[in-house]
Amino acid sequence: MRALTVVPLQAKSVRIEEVPDPVPGPGELLVDGISLGICGTDREIAGGSYGWAPPGRERMVLGHESLGRVRTAPDGSGFAPGDLVVGIVRRPDPVPCGACARGEFDMCRNGMYVERGIKEIDGYGSTAWSVRADYAVKLDASLEKVGVLLEPTTVVAKAWDQIEKINTRAWFDPRTVLVTGAGPIGLLAALLGAQRGLDVHVLDRVTGGVKQQLVEDLGATFHTGTAGAVAVQVTPDIVIEATGAPAVALQAMEVDNPGVIICLTGVSSPGVDTGVDVGELNRNIVLDNAVVFGSVNANRHHYEQGAEALAKADKSWLERLITRRLPLERAIEAFDPGDRGDIKIVIDL
């Protein structure tokens, strides 16, 4: 079969090659790949700055944003040939830590987890793949064109899940959410906010075009400018930061509103001096009873929440998030997207 492979920590090593066909083991599904989403993590791996090959191997099959169709399934697995499925990315550590032992491997405490297409296991970037049935999630048949968006949706499903858990610390009746960044994560965070009936505001650098239209089609409000200025204007109860830009993340943390909950989902590059007044930041967080927390990855519960959110969403709206599709033979183009204003690039397998 054909696959998209890479030598982790070696830049410009991505290529399309023939690899052995998957042989499903006990309890595993055999899946024909349909689509593969490409994100910043994949580009970091392709650029040589991240990733771990499977033990004893030089190359790894890339890709963690999957969508496939079941070819074969073991009896009693709950799956049948023809089912649309997405593979969960992370696997718990073998020890396991307390979190992994309870199925919360997204919160692994010792870092010994592995991840498909990222850390020590082949990913889903191939024309066929196998996966244990308990690490596969069935999707509604209506999601064939957009089900590849499930993995990024799980990131924000987890963020909202954590926000709602924090909500229970005291009386809290949130009305307004500010999302910084109108990339895939930001737009999907806005979608889940709109599904919760909140007044959603989205900030981005780009004015007009498909991003602004997608925001407005959710019934949300699109903003440009600085996060600080927009926060003063809309007084958000919840902030979801999805850019990873240090200046924007700092302004998100500086939101001054009693009880505000601030979720950071963007990964920043270290070494940027923002000149922050730590005393003022600390003062505001303490006096506001504010919460600032980071969120990454997802467990099975969040995949199920994400699948439910996508099934409820307007499928034409979801389709417009995918701004470019490439055949597998042109997959290398997805790693140097240029400045074409893409939201999500998907490889058709």
C-alpha cells in the first residue's frame, strides 16, 4: 500500500512510498483510508523539529487526523464493514499512571504515552490501516465528507468539557465567549460555543473572506484588532485562545472580568519577551477568582462528544472549513502551504 512517511527529526524527509499492507491483530479493525487532515504538528514533524519513530525503525507513517471505512471487523466489536471510523491518536502509557489507568490518557502524568503518527507508532496517513476496536470511533454516515475534522474537534470538545467542569466550582452563568484565532481549532471552538447557545465572538488578523463568513454564518461576531481591546468591548465570561501567539495568549490571560475562565489551546514558541507586568497579571487573576488553564489532546469521551457535535452541525458549514483537498501523490504540497489563506488542508487517500 502507499503511505506518507517521514524520518522524525530530519527535515525534508517526507515522501510517499510503498509500505507493507496492515495485518489486523486480534480485536483490530482493518480500515481503508479515506482522508487525512494536516495540521501544525504534522508540519513541525515534517520540518524536523518534533516526532519519534517506532522503536527499531527509521521512518514513521505520518498523520493523526484520520477518516476511514471499515473493511473487516471482528465479531462482537460493535463495528461492521462499511462503517465510517476515526482512529484515536493517543495510547496510554504501559505502566500505567493513575490518569491513564482510568482512561484519561490525555492527562498522562509520566509522559510515557504513545501517539499515532507522532510518537512511536505509525499514523493514519496510508491507503489502509488497522486499529484496535476500542481505539476507533464510529461516525454518522452523513459525515463522509467532513469526518476528518473529528480529531481537531476533540481538542475543543475537551476544552469545553474542562470549562464546564470548572463552571461547577461556584454559581456561574456564562453568556459570552471570546475565541482568539479563526483557524480550524478556533472555528470549531466557536461552533461548539454556538451549539451551547452562547454569544460567540471570534478574533482574527484576516478581515473578510471565508473565515469571517464562517463566523457570521454561526450567528457569531467577527473582530479584528487586539484581544485586549475586544475583551474590553465584549467582557467575555470565557476565553478560548487558539493562536499560540505569545502576545495574544498574554492578552487573553489579562482579561479582567470576575470569574472569567481562560483556556489556552495554542502552543507558543518559547523565547519571546512580552514585557509582561507579572504583578498586575497575578493581581487580576487573584482578585477576579479567574482560572487560566491549558488543554491539549483528548480521550475517548472527547471523541464521542466531538462526533456528536459534528453530527449536529451544518454539514455545508463544515465542508467550507476544508479549503483545499490534495490527492495522496501531491501530499507534499500540504507541508508548504504558502500564503493561500487556507483553513484546513486535507489529503484524499
